[in-house]
Amino acid sequence: MRAALAVLVLIAAAPLASCRPRVVVVEHDVAYTAGPREEVVVAEAAPAPRVEVIPVAPSTGHVWIAGYWSRHGGSWVWVTGRYVVRPRPAAVWVAGHWDRHPRGWIWVHGCWR
């Protein structure tokens, strides 16, 4: 029961977390942390971003979230960009990105500010 409550508290607090990543120690090619916002550290840099054709927004309340490279099963996989509804009128999307870290490359999740 206590563990389930702790997980619910973490999930509820996830939207309140900042964009700052938690550092994960890498023992092999990739390491993951458990939780609602998985953090990833890899040994090699991601490929150059793909050029995406951005379609017309469905409404003025939608914001384009650019695509990015993700690591799955030891391979790089492109996650296609998409439109999402802005959570509040003045919200600005800060894009996720791969950042150099002493132990490899760390994925810094995008977030709303």
C-alpha cells in the first residue's frame, strides 16, 4: 500500500517538475529510470534532426512540438513532430534535446513554461 501511494504521489507531482533532468548512471549503452518521466543516457550522440514539413495548425490554441531522436532497443528512432493543445494561453514550449554529460548524452525532456 505504501509503495502504491508513493507511485501515485510521484505521478501527481510529475507535471510540477522542472525541465531539469535527473542524472542516470550508464553501465552499458543505455540506462533508464523508472517513473512517469523516463530519463535516458546513451553513449553516442543522436543523429542530426530530420527536416519536418510543419502542417497548418488545427487551431490557434495548438503548438507545434518538433520531432526528435529517441533511443529504443539499442537503435535510434525518430519521433515525428505533432501539434498539441497549449495548456494555458501564455504557455511556451521548451523543446526536449540531447545534452552532453560526462558519462554520455542525456535526454532533457521538453516542458511548458
